Amino acid sequence: MTAADSPFDGPAIAASLAALPGWEHVDGVIRRTYQTGGWRGSLIVANAIGFICEAADHHADVLVTWPRVTVSLSTHSAGGITAKDFEVAQRIERHLTWKPALDSSLTGPVEPLVR
């Protein structure tokens, strides 16, 4: 087992969550619920999470509903939450909360996909 596969203890989980607003530690996973504008937004968000997890070969539990998506991460093979979970959570967070810069030629949607 590498350091990336070693489960974090409670204080390490709490310290790592400080860098991930909106994420919580509950029932042995780190979890966040993204509010969406409806079914279309939920599907877009779920697909984005799926892409990130597949590319990382580290898969989340994803619950898709109208109008929200809940993502839960843990490393089953390690029996807990590891550095892998936090790295995937950070990538999900950056991807789903990205918006074009004010000086960008990109405008983005009128309504954000997640809240």
C-alpha cells in the first residue's frame, strides 16, 4: 500500500476538507451535493463527474436527481478516505465551478450549471 492508498484519520480529513468548501465527511465518505437548474443541468454535471472519475480510474458514487447531483468519494480498497479521494474532489470542484474570466471572449451560460 502506498501513501496515496493509506486511509486518512479524522483530523487529516477535516484539514483536507478545509480546502473544499461545500464538501462534508459523512458515513465514511467525502460528499458534496451540487444544486442544478433541473434535469438537463443534473445530467451535464453527472457526465462531467463521470469523465473525471474515469480519467482518474477512481470512481465515485453519483446520485442524479432533479435538481441536484450528489457525489460521494472513498477508496474502497483502502477501507477509507485517501489522498486519491481529495485529488478527485478537487478536480471535480475546479471543473464544475469554472466560469469564463470577465475579460474572456467566452460568456458562459446566463444561469450557472451548479450552485
